[in-house]
Amino acid sequence: MEYYLDTHMPMAADQWKSFGLQDWKVVQLGPASDGNKPYSVATVMSWNSLDGLKAALESDGFKVLAADVKDFTDLRPLFLTGDVVGSFVV
């Protein structure tokens, strides 16, 4: 987790800010209600546009980040995309 937070995610911000990456949040996940733990981490990224995200995933920066994944996990990342349809700020 230390490597992911201190190295990989700042690298992602550096590689992708020009494509419209606005921010990121990392959530360390616990077990599911059935006791299984299919995922350990979720990273939520906010982008200016879906087109920016698509361009980032096709960039040389993505290749750099993909090569770095082996430095913190042996699992394959799963990418999910969507639009924010509601939010609340306290």
C-alpha cells in the first residue's frame, strides 16, 4: 500500500493530469458481507471528461503505469467507468 500511495498514484497523476485527471482517492477494502475478499483496493479517479480518460488509457503514460503494476501486485487491475449521478458534500 505504501508503494501504491507514495509512488504509483503520484506517477498516475503526473502521467494523466494533461488528459484531465482531476483527483484520485484510494479506498482499502474489507471483506464482503459474505466474508469473501475479491478486491483489496478501489481507486476512484475524477476526470474532466470521458474522452480524456479514453485518451489517457491510450497514451504512452498508460504503458508506463501498466509496467509499474508488477511492483505492487500480481493481480490484474479491473477498470470500471461511469458518470456521477449524485453526490453530497458535508
